[in-house]
Amino acid sequence: MYYIIVSNKGGGRFAEKAKCKNEAFVFLNAHKKRGAQSVSIYKEPFWNSTDDKALVAFFGKGSYWDNVSKYNKLINNKRVN
């Protein structure tokens, strides 16, 4: 299972679940096209939204993962443009 956390421009956050990695990326791209501020995909189980071992991919300029990726190349490789 995959867990997707979406932050919208209004400051709200919500989560969705996906059964497979491909479905999770479909959700990420759909929310990206709708103007989400940031989207992160995690492989379950994970403990919190800063768990870099569970992170699969992320999108979002200025997001937590964007800032971490400036100093960590492994995280930067998980960026979706």
C-alpha cells in the first residue's frame, strides 16, 4: 500500500491511499495538474511525513522535501518535475 499526502494552496492537507505504485503516481500527477502545492508518496508502513526511508516520490517547490533535497542527493532523486 502507498500513502499520498497532498497540501493545497489554501493551507489544507489531506491523504489518499493507493494499492500500487502506478496508482500512487496517477494520484500525484492528477493533484499536480489541479494546482496542489505539494504531493508526497510514501510506502507503508511509515511513521510520519518526514520519514525519508518510506518516501517514494515528491512534488512541490518550497515543500519540506524540496528543502531537504537541497542538501541530500538521495532525496533529490525522488523529485517529480
